[in-house]
Amino acid sequence: MCVAAEKPPVHWVPGLFDDCFMLAYFGCLVAGFFSQFSFMYPLQVEHVANQIEPVANQLEPVTNQVEPVAWQVEPFANQVEQDTLERTELSQITVVAQRANREVLPVQRMTGEVLQKMSLFSVADAIRYFSGAQIKDYGGAGGLKTVNVRSMGSHHVGIFYDGLEIGNAQNGVVDLGRFSLENMETVSLYNGQKSAIFQTAKDFASSSAVYFTSREPRFVGDKKHNFNVGMKGGSMGMVNPSFLWEHKLGNNVSLSVNTEFLYTSGRYKFTYTNRFGYDTTAYRQNGDVRTFRAEVGLFGKVKEGDWRAKVYFYDSERGYPGAVVREEPGKFKHADRQWDDSFFVQGYLRRSVGKRYSFQINGKYAYDYLHYLADPNVDVTAMYVNNKYRQHELYTSLAHLFNISPALNISLANDLQWNKLFADVKDFVYPQRFTLLTALAASLKVGGLSLQGSLLYSYVKDKTEGRGTNAGDKNNISPSVVLSWRPFIEHNLNFRAFYKRAHRMPTFNDLYYTEIGNKYLAPERTTQYDVGIFWSITRGEGWFKSFSLQADAYYNTVTDKIVAMPTSSQFRWSMMNIGKVKIKGLEASGNLVSRWGNVDCSLRLSYTYQDARDYTDPQSEWYKGLIAYIPLHSGTAVVTLNYKEWQLHYSFIYTGEKFDSSANIQSNMLDSWTTHDIALSKEFGIAGNLLRTTLELNNITNTQYEVVRCYPMPGLNFKLKVNYLF
């Protein structure tokens, strides 16, 4: 592939961040005013676009400021020479079922103290224990990890960090492997959307959403500082130090600084048997990962409100071990490399003005850099690729909440977002996108009956360099209706149902990628129907403490699904709207908490049934075939025992048989698999401080399995974590 020379740098203009945010905020206010007149959106966006574009062209020098910071991490990485890999299955889970009864939409949540005690590699391993969620994992620490909820696809899952969405206009995929649980307060999965109507318009846009919330500083007594120094290590030489400092700046302001470094060689032994009878034992190669993450947060309170600001930086270099393909006897090789930098600054202000009105303002700037290299001089099977991509994003939101009466609330949210992608790819069109979103929502509560409704209007305008190359303007309306009924006030029994339509815009790669992009693509659309029940009971005495159960049945459809298809030649493919999927499913989970003498016990079980079939082409031999990588049956179990300063966790995952394509034939079937993990924790008091140690054994049965065909997962491995809190 030919590589174009990079554009000459544009000189930096002082105060650019301030100018961009003020301009974006002004555009958002204009959006709120005109949201009553939807037909005026095209004129509005054109006006805002013409103001933002000259400023946007000056954002490229941010690359020159962020990248040198990334390379300063490299010398430290070179000091670590041990082989490493750590893929950590979640061995300890606490689901706060008691909070679920406040939600009118299905929600699963892991939170608090247990997450801080656990030794986890990334949020991906935690999400595995949510019913209805599938993690597509390409193996090892460096493998891409994405989440698919209720079989609608990863592009339909919004990923939110501290209230604002993590975006990727280039390909729409967010790698969950880059998010550590070291400083995470809660991880939540919502089907449909959050139950609260006081939120940004983007919160209404996804078919489902995962929310990560970082830890907010808390101080006991007269303390003004909290420190948490941690070190993880384990099988295959993983090295993972971390540091957390929390400082109380005043009665209403606190500071949090969190850093983390990880190195792993990604080399582990596996046994592989393919469908043609080939059987071998080898080591996973080119799976090394080196990452550095730093976060600085400010947390404040104002009269009748609060605010939060965050600066985030992430840098990584990794190898992609690739698929296990027999090239030479006993030899598996793949040498692709990828470098990533991610930087964002974001914040919000939320206030109540009297008893009838509240507002919140959100703002964000994000920069992402990706460098991908495939060199045939290193790997003769590779085609030469050496491309660099840079993304810029500006986002602002203004939301209003009107308390009409104790029973009725109405919200109005307006969002404005700008994205631009730079690449050194031949004939690249340098696309930029302006998105305006307006969400109107209402919540009514009468006795035990709760009713919510929302209407989201979106307008998208793309601009490209090159006449006639952009995809044109797009308008969409997405409604949702939610119903919850609690028939008996004295019993915590809730029935719920929801209907929602949503869509996802084609990504820049879908529309404009050289030779395979298709600018005529329509948005991919989903429709969801859900009915469910939640019941919980709590007792204050005896061995039985609490029990909760929730179950949902659902039916989803995905239309205009965007897929890659061959054109007139098998050697030239293009993106097209041809896919249609119908999904029927059932989810159930239960949580039991008890106490036997001095031992606290908890048990959590979850089960998922999903029947997701391809209805694209009635003439196809594989019409109504099960779609790839969605098992009919899956389930998890977690047992936790607490005795004084000791804590024991056992976790189990089962994934049933599945196919790797819609051609449901025996040779395309992946076997079912199970994993078992055990973790033991102990806390020690030292001079009024706390030392916490955790030993984890993962995949104790050494199961050889694949989540994705030809990407073997690690077998038996261990990890030791030590944290000193003072």
C-alpha cells in the first residue's frame, strides 16, 4: 500500500482549547433554541460547521505535543525484560442487587469495595459475568476485547467513562482492554438506556450502554491524604505497578492522581487442534504489551450542585499475535505491531436552581493516535502496511430538568459533537462530522406505576476533501417507552417493559476507507422489546440476609446491517446495507447473601439464552442460520466467603457451542468451554494502615479454549497482588 507524505504541521494558536470549547458551547445553546424547529437543523449545522472548521484545522499540532510524552515512557518499558502475560478472569464479584429495584430498566452493576480488593486485568473480564453480554476476545493481554450486548453488535454498545462517551469515529469500536479496574468505582450495564432522564442526549442514543465510574475521594476524620500503592505480578512475568494519591484541597474540593504501568510478553503455552485434525502444542508469540495510564481528577461541590474535571492519558505499544494458522510444521508467526496514544480532558457542572429546575453542562476534547505496522521483512506472510491515524473530537452538552410536580419530570438535552480523522493513506478524503442531538424525555410516577418516554432527534453532516465524496446529511428520530409497575408497596416486586428504536451511523471506515468504503450507506437500525421482573427480599436476623432475582425476555431486530461484501470481483469488497438479524432471548440472575456464624456468604448465578439468526437472504442456503459467535446457552456462578480478614472467591463461566459463521455446519462449530477461578485475600493492619494481599489462580483446570476461532486463550495461570493503603 502506498503511503502519502504527512501534511506539514500547522502552527499552534494560543488559547485554542478555550476558543474551541466556547465555540462548541455556543453551538450547543443554538441547538437547544432551534430544537423546536427540526427543519432548521441543516442550516444550523452548516453555520456551526463553517465556524468550527478553521479552528479545527489548527488542532493537528496537538499530535506533536502528545506523542513526545508517549515516547518518554519507552525507556522505562525497556527496563522490563521478563516474559509476561496475564489474562485475569474475574474471580470476585459483588452485585448490588438492592439498588436494582430503583431502576425501571434492566441494569447489572458491580461496585465498590470488592472491586478495589480484586486483582483484575481489565473491565472486559468483569463484564463477562453480566448476563446477555458477550466479550469477543482475541487472546492474551494484547488481544482486542469488545463487548456485544444481546447480539446486536459491538457498534450498538455505548461505552461511557465518568458520564461521557468514549468515541471512535474511525471504526466505532472501543477496546475494553485499555481500561483498568485499579481506580474504578462501579461498572454498570444497561439494556436500552439509563433509567434517569436527566442526562445527555447521547445517553439516549445507544441500544445498550456500559458505564464506568472512577473512584471519588473520601476522607475519614481529619485525614487530608489517601495513598494506595500497588504491585501485581504473576505467571509469565507480568509487571503491573500502580499508584493512587487523593488529596483534600478544601471542604468542597478534592484531587485524585492515579497512574499505572503494565508490561507483559504475552507468551504462553497452548495446545491447538483444528477442524482438519491438526494437533500441536506451541507458544503464543508477538503478544507483548507495554502500557502507561495516568489520570488526574478534580471533584468539587457548589451550592445545590457538584462538578468534576478529568485529564486522561494512555499510551501503549503492543504486538498482535494473530490467528493460529499452520504455515510450517510447529511454527506460528505473526509480527504486526500497533502503537496507541489517547488523551482527553472532560468535565461537567450540575446544579439545581430552586426546587423546579436543574441543569448540567458537559464538555470534552479528545485526541487519539494509532500507528499500525505490518512488515514483510519481519513476517513474510504479511502485506506491507504502515499507516498512521489521528482523530480529534470536540463535544459539549447542555441538559435541563424541569420538576413540574412530584409525579412529573421533563428533561431536554442538546448535544453538539465534531470529529475529524487524519490518515496517511493514499487518496484519503480527511472526513469530518458534525452531529447535533436533541432529546426530549418525560417521567411520570403515580403510586406504584412509573412511565418514561423519550424522543431523540439526530442530525449528522459530513464534510470531506474532494468533490462529491461525502455521504450527505442524515436525519433520524429514535423513540423509547418504558413502563414499571410495583403492585404491592410492602413487597419489593417490580414488573417492567420497554420498547426502543435506535440506530448507529456508519463509521468513517465504512463510508470513506480507500477502495472499500461506500458513501451511500444508510444507518444501521435496531428495535428492542423487553418484558421483565425484579424481586428482592431482605431480613435483618438469622442466617438469611437477602435474596434478589431478576429475569427478562426480549426480542430484537437489526436491519440495514452494514457488512463487507464482494463486488464484481472477489478481490474487491465494499461495505453494503444488506444484513438483517432477529434475536430472541432470556436472561436471569439471582443473588443470595447469608451469614453462618462468623462467615459471610454470597452466591450469584446468571443464565443467558440467545437465539440470534440471520434473515438477510431468503434464497441463501444458510437463511435463518445462527449468527457467528453467539452461543444458545451461557452462564456464570460466583461464590464469596468472608471470615474476619480473610476472603475466598470462586468463579465459574460456561459458554455453550457456537458457530464461527452463519453457515451452521459441523466444521464451523466451536466447542463449549468452562473456566474455574479461585482467589484468596488477606488483610493486615500495620501501624494503623492496611496491607491487602490477593493470590489468584485462573483457569485452574487448564482448559484449552477459544473465544474467537484460531485465537487460543491462556491455560492455568496465577497472579499475586499487594496493596498498601495509608
